[in-house]
Amino acid sequence: MYRQSGGMCSLGEVSAYLLDGGMLTSLQRDLVSDAVNELLNVPYPRSAGQRAPYTHHDVAAAAGYGPSELDGDHVDRRLRRPTSREVPVHGREPARLEDLRASNLLDPAVSRSMSLQRLPTMARTYFGTMGSALTLIDADKQRTPVADGVPTADVPRDLSFCNAAIAFDTTMVVPDTRLDDRFRTNPYVVGAPRIRFYAGHPINGPGGHRIGVLCLLYDTPHTFSSSDRRKLRTLAALVQLEMVPPRTT
């Protein structure tokens, strides 16, 4: 399970980390925690019992834990049931754009870093999609600094699926774009690349504003389970680790 999520460490390194507190990078620690928590998974609501803590509250929240469970002293609390509600971004646009720039993800030297470059590939491989991308919603366009299987060219914001996704505080899923009034006439649906399925989870900037999306694209209709949503949320939270260093206190 750890390997399937993109884990790069050897069995010995992981064992040393779990048994003796050996050193792993933040990304690898979170992938190990996610694998352990998947193995301990029980239906909602979860009963009390030890869960592997994550390195940062963003990752813990993406996996379904409350922020206070980050420190490992409260990892036995029940997980929240994920919900999807629309939270308008209108009126917050200046602060959102400022947060986008503060993230440094518009800087190619940052957005093309090894860790970020690997995440869309991990997502595409895990889900078996046509493509996956990290997108950033700028003032008038969608920028795609990192992608696997889809173009990285800028897209007008009013045609962007991800622009719609940042209106939600959790994963937006469109099982069949031809049946969704928002997208059925979109040129990227009726023409190349003929998107028929979309799933995207928002990325928050350092100030907490939704600045972009980690998304998945299929060229056929598709279903997306609660387990799939949880995995995409965790991968999206790992993007945020590149912007917000884990707390050391």
C-alpha cells in the first residue's frame, strides 16, 4: 500500500522509522502514516484506537482528522465524515491572489521541484486516469505548472474545471461531464481532450485561501468512491507541505 502511494524508502528504512524512530522525509512519513491508517480503517464513525499521526495539520485534515490530532496525543479520536459544500470565493479574490503568489508555486523553480513533479504522476498511476495535474487559478487564467498525461498550457479561467472546484472546501467530482449543465458544452468536453470525468481537490495557500487544485481527468465517465476521495485529499495535502513547513513545536 505504501509503495502504491509512491513510497520510495526501503523496508528496512520504514521498519526503523516505525520501530525505532528512524529518520524519513516529511513526504515519506506522511505516506507511511497514510498506509498504516488505511490498514487500521474501519467504517465511520471510527472507534477509539491508535492512528499514525501526520507531520502537519493540513495532511491530517485531508485524511479526515481534526487539527488537534496532529501531535499524536489525540490520534484515537473519531474521524470526521467528509462533506462537500460550496463556499463562495467572491469578495476574497484580492487576498486569494496574494496567497497564490505567497505560495511561490508560480515560480518554475519551485513548482518543478522533484516532490511536486512526482505527485501528479503518483495520482495518475494510482487511479489509472488519462491524466492528472496541479493547477493554479490566477486572475484570468488557469496555470498548470505540473502535469502528467495532460497539456500544461494556460487555460482561460472561465473554461476551467478547476476554477469551479475552488468554490468547494473539499473534493469536487463530476462523474459524467455530458450530464452536468456546467460543463456539457465546454470546448474541452466537446473537443480535445474530450474530458468526461473530473475530480479535483483544492490546494490552500499559506494564508488558507484556495489557490489551485490537484485534479484527475478521464476521457470516459467514471465513479469515485469515498476511499478514492480520501486518497486524492491526502495527495493534495502533500502539495501543501511544499509551501508550509511542518510545525516543530
